[in-house]
Amino acid sequence: MKSMTNTPAVLANTTAYAEAVETATRAAAAYYVQGDSALDDDAYDRLVRAIEGYEQAHPDEVLPDSPTGKVAGGAAVGDVPHTVAMLSLDNVFSAEQFATWTASLERRLGRPVEQWSVEPKLDGLAIAARYRHGKLVQLITRGDGTAGEDVSHAMGTIVGLPGELTEPATFEVRGEVLMTTAQFEKANAVRTEHGGEPFANPRNGAAGTLRAKERPYTVEMTFFAYGALPLPGSGDLGEGLAQWPHSDILRRVDALGVHTAADTAVPPRTAATADEVQARIEEIAALRAELPFGIDGIVIKADSAADQREAGAGSRAPRWAIAYKLPAVEKVTRLVAVEWNVGRTGIIAPRAVLEPVEIDGSTVTYATLHNPADITRRDLRLGDQVMVYKAGDIIPRIEAPVAHLRTGEEQPIAFPEACPQCGSEIDASEQRWRCVRGRNCRVVASIAYAVGRDQLDIEGLGTTRVVQLVDAGLVSDFADLFTLTREQLLTLDRMGETSADNLLAGIELARTRPLSRVLAALGVRGTGRSMSRRIARHFATMDHLRAADAEAVQRVEGIGVEKAPVIVAELAELGPLIAKLVAAGVNMTEPGATPPVEEDAEVAERSAGPLDGMTVVVTGAMTGPLEKLSRNQMNEVIERAGGKASSSVSKRTALLVAGENAGSKRAKAEDLGVRTATPDEFAAMVADALGDA
């Protein structure tokens, strides 16, 4: 994992130092109180480190407003005293800095740390939740660490903080309140429907929502515990919380019904050495992009209560814990322009052009925008300062404008009046606008997609060759591929006899692909590869599928009331293309699947496969009979054998197929007691289904 390179600036003189303190103080107030700031997390960290550097060199010039040495940068206040100071954490930014910190802690203890605890640093707001006799009675923000704000009015809106525990326990649990990606999207939709400005990011949404008292609507948040401590009257539990290792405390809290990160893809783990900690840091960092909530680092703690007591704490942070900060995935930059691109199905998609900004080690110039309605809902304008989010290899997206930074010079975004690709009319009847020519607007893109590896998988038919076929008038859709002749192919530039014969052989093989591949090639809106497999397994034949109404389509797992009518309409629109495929002899059945039957008879008549009812996860490099299968092909095998393919390990996982370099998914499966199989063992289990791959 690469280290951060956010080297702090050097403050040249007293004036620069004073300006830096003022900027940091304003940013801390916006960040810790409103959850919003003109400085992104990375820039704020660098600014504070520069202030610390100046103060170390000029100890006589330290200003009283300096954010250093203060919880929440000294910005937050409150009037409810904490039972025990609710401190911040110090930061490290690289493996080298982490090694220096661990050595310092062990020198302070005079011995090695007994055991380490490693958990994600959730990007939310710290709160204390007090339970008495099993009832949730009070919520308090961190504030300045000694006292916080009472936000008990938010009780009942936070997933993970039950109103009543599984036992009548008395204690205080501490953790982070945040919005998951889904909660954030829903919150912004509800907020703008009521005339409010969209939240800039999930942290901003959680901060504003936690404090809001008289809104005409409610939105949901999520809590994850990271610790607990006794209250007066805690009894035996209180003694345990004072003596147990941190990892045991989290398990006890989870057993009482309070959320921890245990059920996520990044559960807390213990480690015996600093090297094991570093390995776990890298595992969590690698999973960051897949998480449904934001993390900005990893927290490492001495697990033993004795180690924590002996290490002690400073005025701002405990000496037995540290936050290993990850490269920033969120930055503020300027929206320069909006481009309108047409996809293979005729969807007209907006793309934001940004003032270049470095996020997570790469320069970001473009970001995704969902649709015109989303632009209107977020009230985005050209020239806006916008919060841009990027995690791993996910395409960057704009969260929202930073409205309080507007100058008045921002301009409305102009929407296209005609298709940017072909000039035809635009169908604006749905949120996602579409060229009225649909797939015919982007014939090359549509055909190139259809012949791709996870669709019809026709070798030798790349985009360049597709362009030749379209320009020569030989194909107008991918059904025309199945009527091509050797003589026609030989008229193309750089198409010899061997190439023509190989291409025809590939087309002939594609004619026999299962229905699921044909559905994927059609590119039905509202579906993808996995959904195409589910649909094909459910209906078994194209005839049964096309005869189904929205209610029948809705019976397929994962298809809801909104998506089902879209799929039915899409199949009707694709009717002529499907008829051409049938006439060309393309297979329209799914091997091993049977058409739907009446509900009462379905269970009795369904033939059970070797994976019947099992959720299966595949990880690592496959070997032996599975070596040449793509992940999509592996998922097809799982579903033909009666199982359900999944990408993440959870309590619902029945089997993990672990190849070489399986990594964190194997470790999580072992923690959860999930059965694990090697590629060879799995191949033997699904031998019949594998024969169709």
C-alpha cells in the first residue's frame, strides 16, 4: 500500500502562522459542528501539521486559538459533562510513522504490547449513548471532549442503537454516527423534495441530521460502536468493561444488540505483532472502495486494559491508540463544464469536467453525474466549488456543491435540446434521458458490447472490425452477424481467409450460447450480467420471458416494482431484434433451467442442484478445471448448480471457493465458520454444471 505524500507546508513567519491558525479554526468549526468545510480532510491535516511544526520551532508564539492539543480542534462545545473525557486520536500517515509510534508506546510501557486491536476509522461523528437498565436514555456529542451536546431527540432514527438491549444492562457505549451511501442518497432526495439544499457529503448529512430538531421529515443514520465504559449502577458489567480487553468489550456490546463493525467487510481484528497490524491495515485499505460507508483510516489500539491504563492519555488523545490515515478520497474543486455523452442503449449521460485535483494518488478531471433531474435536484451550477468523491478505482462522482462558497458568478448548466450524438429528438419522459433512436444511435457501441467476453464472447470481433462491418453496410445490429457469409467477410480490409474462417467459427459458437448470455448481449436496461442469469434461470426460455407481464417478472429475485415494467417495456422494444436472432438460429433457452410453475408445485418439482439454496463466494486465483473461467463464468456455474453467487462474505455465506492469494475473504470466512473449498474440490462438486461452462 502506498504511503501518503501530504507533506505539510512550512510557515515562514508569524503572520503566516496566525493566518494558518485562523483558517484551521474556521475549518474545524465548520467540520466538527456542521460536518462541512471549505478544506477537505487532507488539506486540513496538512495545515494542522504545519501549525504544529511552527509551534515546535517557536514555542513562545503559540496562539491561544491554535487547534493543536485540543479535541475537535477546539471548535466544538456542549453542556452535558462526559463521564470520562471523550478524546480525539493522533494520526500517522505511513508505515514508517506507524512503526515509530509503536516503538514509542512500547518504550513507554517498558515491554511489548500484549496484543493489538485493528478496526476501521469510520468517517462520522463521535457520540456517547447511555443505556440504563437496558433502555436508551441519552445521546451526547463529543463536543470539546469534556462536555457535549445533548442530541437525544435523534433516538429512533439511528440504525444500530436499539431503544432496548437484549439484557437490562447499564453502561455507556461510544461510537460513530454516519450515513451509508444508500442513506445519504435517500436523505438528499428527501431534503431537496422539502426545498432544502443537498448535503455536500455523508458526514455533512449526518452532522446536520443529528442536530436537527424540527424538520418536517426524518432520515435514517447508522451507528457503529468502537468502545464502552461503565456508568453508576453498571454492576458486574461495569467491572468487566474496566478489565476486559478492548476486543472482548466490542464482542459484549455486539451481543447486547448494539452495532459494531463485526458484520461488515472490515470487522475488528486482533494482531500479535506490528507486522500483523500492518498487513491488516493493507487489507482494510484494499476493501475501502467496496464499503457502503466512508472510512478515512484504520484505528490501532493496545487491546489490553492494563496496557491502556499504563500508557495513559494526553490532554487531546490517548497514548495507546493511533489513527493510520488513508489517502484522501474526497476533495473540493471547481465544476468547469458538463459534457453530454450517449451510451450504447441511447441513454444521454452527463459528465462533469473538473478543475484537475489529486485524489487518492491520481489526478481527477472528470466525474460522473447521474441524470438531468439529479443536476436540478442538487442545484449544480457551472463554476461551483463541488465535493468530489473517489474510492479505489470507482469513477469519481460529485456529491454536492459547497453552497456557502458561491460567489454569485456561477451559471446554470445548459441541458441538450437534441441528441448530442445524432441530432435526433430526446425522450425526456424518464429521469434518464434517451435518444429516440435508442440503440440505433450508437450501433457500433451496442454491437461491440454484445460480442464481448461476458456476453456472446466472439473472438476476433473487436471494435475496429465492428466499425468495418457497420461502414460496409453488412450489419445494422448484432443479429446480422449470424447471417454473414465468408464472401462478405473477405471484402473487408485486412481480412484473410484464415481470419474469416476463424470469425465465422466464433459466430457459430456464439449461436449456441445460453439464454443468459443472449439477454446480457441485448443489454436490457435495468439488468446486468448477474440479473440476466437470474432472469434466464427463472424463465428458462425467451418465449416464457416475453410472455411474462411486470408482475411475473417481479418474482425474479432482485427485481422490484419499479424495475419490472422497465424490463417488460425493453423486451417489447427489442422484439424485432429478438425475432431476427430466433430466425438466425440463435439459442433462446437456458441449459438446466425449467420454466416457472405454479407456486404450490414449484418446490416439489424443482430439481435440486449440488449448491441448492447456498450462497457462494469465489475469491483468489482459480486453478485446475476452473483456471480459464472468468468471474462471470464462475457465477454462471454456481447458479446452474442451484446456488446464488455473491461477492462478499457474510453470515449468509454457505461456501467460500478460495483459490491462490485468497486474502481477507478467506480470513473472514474462517472467523464466521464458513465452509471453504479449494478450486479442485469445488470443480468436483459442480461437475455437471461445469460441463456447460
